[in-house]
Amino acid sequence: MATPDLRSRHTASTKASRSLDSLSPDGEEAKEEIESRNDDTLIPTRISILDILRVLTGLFLLSSSLSYFITNDSIFWGYRPAFTRPARIRAWLRGPLLLTESELSLYNGTDPSRPIYLALNSTIYDVSASPHLYGPGGSYHFFSGRDATRAFVTGCFEEDLTPDLRGVEEMFVSEEVDEEPAMGGEGEEGKGGKREWKLRREREWRVGRGKVRVSVSGWEKVFDGGKGGKYFRVGRVRREEGWEGRLGERRKLCEKARSQRPKKGEREIA
């Protein structure tokens, strides 16, 4: 049985409905407006794209402020994108350069109106972002304006400022394979020992050439977008085909490179 309270509520609702119906012709419109308002209150609040953009912008500004406060240099936590470096944008718009070795020598930092270039394995890189290193008086100024790939591998900064890599792999070859061992006999045992020595020699020189490539590749990564992107590639050194053959006799290893060779009894792992 319905309680008096429920009856009173039902009566009030019925009266309100009748009063709306009695307001003709505006009664229906008022009723629809009230129902529409009631329906709107049931729709949950939605997050717009504008709200998302506001949140992301706030996070970006907060992160940038903290980055600049901590690093005192960059708003990207030490990373400097290409669009923040005008020199890199100009180089990209200009296109790749093609310079001879004599033309490359003009970009050694002595002329303030020119950028500072160095070459590695015939690829030219812009290192103007570090004039304290590659400019006049810098620790590595001897690399500027030239291709000194051999010195990057051997570490001989006086003798090996040249692109000639011929024979550099010897620094990774054991001294034991320098000379053919004396064989005790001419039979199968002697032939087998000689064959083993040849195979080992070929293997060590092959491994040595691979290590040279790895060393050069590591330096290429440093200059091609490394160091936060402050160095970048700008072109190639123009050389005639077979240029290495016209350099004369193969260079001997510098003293520092020879001292790094595996000694007798030390075996290089392939």
C-alpha cells in the first residue's frame, strides 16, 4: 500500500504535468525545454582537443623551463635540434659541397668568414660549433681543412695526417705472423704447418681490416649528427679514381701504432 508521502509526490507530479498541458500552445514548448534541460544534465563532460593542446603546451613549457634552468644552455635537455642551428639549415638549403683537397684547406678556421671543415674518409663535416677545439689554437686544429682519416685510427697526430689507410690494419695483426716459420721437413707435416700459418695470417689481416672499418665508422657517428647534433655532414672530397695508388709507397706504421700490435703469444680473437 502506497504511503502518504508517495501519494503526495504523485499528486504534485500530476498537477505539474496538467499545468504544462494547459499552457496551450506554449505549454508543449515549455515541457520540451524542461525535458531537454533534464537530458543535458545527464550528458557527461567531454574533453576537447583544445583542452588536450592546453595540457601539452603547459607540460612543454614546464619541461623547457626546467631544462634551461638545469643545463643553462638548452630547452631540450642538452639536445639541439637541427632547426635551432641556422648553419645546418643553410647547409641543407645549399646542398652537398664537392671540394678538392686544396679547396678544403681554405676551411681550416683561419678565415673568420668561412666555416671550419674537416674530412673523414672523404666525407666533409662542419665542425664550426667547436672553434675552441678545431679553430686556430685549438687542441685539434691540425684536423681542420684536411682529410686525416689515418690519424683518427692510429692516434699519430703528427705523422699520419693523411687519408691514406693502406696498411693500417697491420696495427691489429699479431707479430707472430710477420715471418714465415721455418719448417723442419718437406713432408706433409711441414706443408701442414705452412698452410696453417698462411690461414692464420690471412685471418688476422682480414680481422684487422674489419677493425679499421669499425674505428672509422665510430668517428663518422661522432661527426655526422653526434655530440647533440652540433657537427654535420656538408659534402665530399673530390678525388680522381685510383688516387691512393698515386700516393707512392705504402706508409709504415707510426711508433704508437706499432706499439699497439699484439705481441708474440697474444692471439687476436676473430
